[in-house]
Amino acid sequence: MPGFTALPDLALRTFGGAVVAASDESFAEKESLIRPGRPGFSPETFGSKGQVYDGWETRRRREPGHDWALVRLGVPGVIRGVVVDTAWFKGNYPPHASVEAASAEGHPSPAELLEARWTEIVPLSALNGDAEHRFEVADGTRYTHVRLNIHPDGGVARLRVHGEARPDLSVHDGLGLDLAALANGGLVTDCSNAFYSAPNNVIAPGLARHQAEGWETARRREGGNDWLVIRLAGRGVIRLAEIDTTNLLHNAPGAVALTGLDGEREVPLLPRTRLQPDTPHRFRLAHRDPVTHVRVDIHPDGGLARVRLHGHLA
């Protein structure tokens, strides 16, 4: 299984992604492509357009050509892999698909996007029904949009665009920002345990709606403690740390400690400090040394909803 699926889904709706246009959505809406979570299905559930699907489905094409959907990435970045999921589409899936990407700055309209310069990142590939199809991408270019092409028509449940965030941080010139935020280019690069949920959840946009939208480890039965390492959006000075245990009522860590990393140098940011369950904690940090990474140690185990590290780029 390709390792790219451990990277954030840059197209996810909860990260700000949007399906801005599609050639057709006669049977099922295009917006379903980037919803979080696994696609659902209720058999023999019919609406005015036929069987209800949790996905995007076009009409049967009677003329030459193919269908397509334009997706604005919630976070621009370098795409490392794409997942085309035809879950529950068994007799109405497209037999082939391809994916293109473009870099279009500002706020282009769908018409302007169609005129953009598109680069094929996944060549025309065969699909099966009711299956996940994973395609690694070797292109190292920063992109803002992708176009899913299905040949000739049919249904796709989800499109996942995994990669590394590369936002434009110039908008923060002279201002502070969350140096850990996924949307600003932060990334969890290492983690002791991710049994229940992905560590990159802790730097995702917005608030966690439930404990699965944070990071939670298995119960630790041996000595030591769990931890993760966050690569910051850029080398910077952290002034305020937010450690949020919201929704973690009986599985929050007992304490947390923060250590900045700058090459081989370690910078103590927050000593081991007690945490409360289901609580957003805010800690002012006195250290003024810039760092590139932060290690978050939780004692001994448990989960965090969000980690925010506010400061300034060095």
C-alpha cells in the first residue's frame, strides 16, 4: 500500500476544498467527492433521480466525450498520490479515469480554470467497481486545483488528493500565524502511535467535532510516553501554545511537554504540565529561540484534539 495515504488529503471539504464545477451531476451531486469519511450506502433507497448514492454520478453519455469535475484544493501543495474510490458503484462506475492538476492563483472562476494550463498527473487508468484505486504521483510541482476525468461517464464516490501543503505565507508578512497549522504548511513527520486516529488531525483546520477527529493512541502498558513531531510552516518563534483535549473525556493525557528542535539543538518550550480532560489549554511561552520542529510529548498516553503553535516566522 503506498505510503502517500498517510499524508493529508489536500482536497478535503473540511480543509476548505470545493468541487467548483462538473460536466454533469444528473444522478448524484459533485460535492460528495470530497466529503470526509467513508462513503455510505442504503440499498433500495430511491429518490426522484433513482438510487441514492453517496458520491458523484453522471448520466449515461450518448455522445462522444467524457465527464469531468473541477476541484479546488483546500490547501495548495505538492501532490504525492491520488485515490479514486468507486465504493458502491458496481454497475455504473466509469471504466477509466485520469487526473490533471493546475496552479491558478487568486480566485479564478470555473470558466477561467477551464482555460488554465493543466498537467496530467495520473494517466488514463482502468477502474473497477466498488474499489479504491491508488495512484502515486511523482510530480513535485505546487498545485491549487485538480480535474478528475472519467471515461466516458458513471459514478465515483470519493476523490482523495494526498500531499504536502505549500500555501502562500506572504499574506502573513508582519503578522503572527499558527506555525503548526496544516493549512499553513505544517506536517506531523513522526509519531509514536496512531492506533485510533491519524496524528495530522491535531493540526487540521477548525475544531474537532468528536474524538476521532483528533489524535488518539492505544493504551500504553509499558513505560515511557507517547509523542509526535510537527514540522512547522517555517522556522519561527513560538509565543503561544494551545493544547486542546476537547471531546477526550476519559482518555486525555495527564500532562504535556513541548520541545523545539532546530537542527541538532533542542529548545525547551513548555515543561511537563498538567492537562484537564475536555478542555482547551493555552500556555504563553517565554523562549525566544526560533525552531523548525516541535516535539509534543503526552504523558503517558491518550489523545489530543488540536495543537496550535502561534508565533512569527523567523
